Amino acid sequence: MATSKQAKNFTAKKKSVLELEKLANNIRVSIISMLEEAGSGHSAGPLGLADIFAALYFDVMKHDPDNPDWEERDVLILSNGHTVPVRYATMAETGYFSKKELKTLRKFGSRLQGHPERTKLPGLEHTSGPLGCGLSQACGMALAWRMHDIKHRWIYTVMGDGELDEGNVWEAAMLAGKYQLSNIVGIIDRNYIQIDGATEDVMPLEDLSAKWEAFGWHVIEIDGNNIEAVIDACAMARAIKDKPIIIIAHTIAGKGVDFMEYDFHWHGKPPNHQEAKLALHELRTLGGKITGEHQ
């Protein structure tokens, strides 16, 4: 059994914001490449979440790619499992497995399925499928940790804003508020789109902050594409001891690829070869800030 001393703690290797932004861009490149190869999957959500995942895996969370079962680790639950390309791309960037394996996304026998499967890949903490279940899983873990007097680990739960249409999210929110599960940090990807259109057209969510406050949560709102803001918000969340915390992270769906940004049609669509070529050029040249892809 590994101890915290033996395990590698990534929080001890802090990177600068600029380094994290470069990693987020690398993650976006991997997302486009793997989706093109798969010929199926979701583009907009994963691209929008890349900054949050770079912050979580390279700064915020305690974890160890060389020892995924390290008993002191934090837990990340990806409730909107269809955005899992961002998690796979980040895990590969972090060193959980080779980047070459990203090309197996959604293929038969691959460890990288269209939704995360806990038993397939070390480092995945749960299996997703039906939307709205992640927060309930987080509540179960938090209550179990309380029974064992574990107070120094955190459960980060990423949810989509369209996912909030699911009623069981609010059942879990109610339970977490009642039991003051302060080691849960929920992160809502507030990109204002879902598969059929704008969230406010399909099922209006506002005043979203007031809704969570009414369920007994502490609410923090940030720009979810600002890595420094993500890190600061998670630090603030860990300082709150009497209630669960929700971070409403405003992101741009399709972030980094001009023709995908803000467009709900890219919610559940992969790029074809030509679209991927354009997207990769834009990402590798940082949106035209540099002239060559290899500068």
C-alpha cells in the first residue's frame, strides 16, 4: 500500500499560468485529433472544458498517474460523461497513459469508451452514462468518507449546464445541503448550449446562482476559461467548511476553434478531416498569433 510520502503529489509541482494555458491548448489539439479519428463523439463541451481540466489535473487535485489508487488522492467525477475526450486528453498529457492510445477512442476493445468506464482505465473513479448521476455518486462518496473520518480529500464533480435539466441533480443537491457535505466541489460547465439548442430556450436555468443557494450551497461564479480564476475558486471552495460548494464556470463551447465557438450544432458532432485540419491549424498557430505550426 502506497503512502502519501511514497506517492507523487502533483500539487507539489506547480506550473505557471502560461504553462497551464499551453497545456490546455495541447489538450484541445488532442481532442480534435482523437474525435476526427473516431468519427463520432462530442466536440464543443470538451474544448470548452480544457482550461478547467488543465487546472484540476496540473494544479488543484492531489493525484498520482504512477499510482492511480493512492489512498490520499482527490476524486474527479465527470457527470456529463459524453465530454470525456477532455478527460482522456488531459490524463494522457499528465502521464496516465500514452498519447498514442487516444487514437483508440470509441473503438471496440479500447479502454477509452465514449463515456468513462471505471474498470477499464486506471485513474477513472466512476462510470457514467445517464446524465445527472454524478452528483449523487459524489454524495455517496462524501458520506462514506465522513463515516471513516476522512476530512482531507476532495471530490470535484464536473456537470454540464444542460445536465441540470435532470431532476436527480436537484435531489442530490438537496441531500448535500442537508448533510453539509463540504468536501464536494461541484463545477458547472455553464456554456449555455445543449444538444438541441440554447439552454435558456430548451429549459431556462436562471437565476442559477439563486437556485443553488436555495439548496444550501455556497456559490462561486467565474470565467471558466480563465485558469487562474479556476485555481483561485477551488482554493476558496476548500476553505469553506459548513456547506457544499458549487462553482458556476462560464465557458465558451468549442473554445479555441473559431467555427465551433458558441454553436450548439457542435455539441455532439466530431470534425471531419477538412474541419479537423482547419481546427488544428488554428490551435497550433494560437489563433494566428504565430505564423507556423511548429514555432
